[in-house]
Amino acid sequence: MATITIQVLKTDGTKETKQISKEGTLEALQAEVGGYIEVIHHVQGIPKGKILIANEEGQIKQLSDNPFCPGLVGNIVIMNSHDLK
């Protein structure tokens, strides 16, 4: 089974690198951010070819600010853009 590597930037100020199954990518990403995902491209400071995944309803749900990504809330996932296809 193929896996992909993600990095989770948590609201508690910690980072965690994980391997997730390529086949269950959507479900794994939803679990990490706590809901529906929003894909964010072209973020300053994030290397080319990487994307951020955030909770689409994070502000509505009043999730905590993410200390790594000003202006974003909840846990954030960084991953290679080609792994989401």
C-alpha cells in the first residue's frame, strides 16, 4: 500500500510528521484538520510544490489560531501538491 508524508502544524505549537495511506488521503486529512478540507495554494514561506490543508469551516467553528500560520485557524497540514491528486 502506497503512503504519503504529511506534516501537521498543531494549534498547541507542536509539529508532527506522519505517513498516511494514499488510498485514504481525504479521510486522513479530514481527521487531521477536524472537518471538511480547504486546499490553500501559493502561501508565502511555503516551498513551491507544497500546499496547505485547513479546516474549511475553521473560523465559523471558532477554532484556535494556528501559531505557525498567521490568519489561519485549527490544525494545518503541509503536503506535496502532487500527493492530493
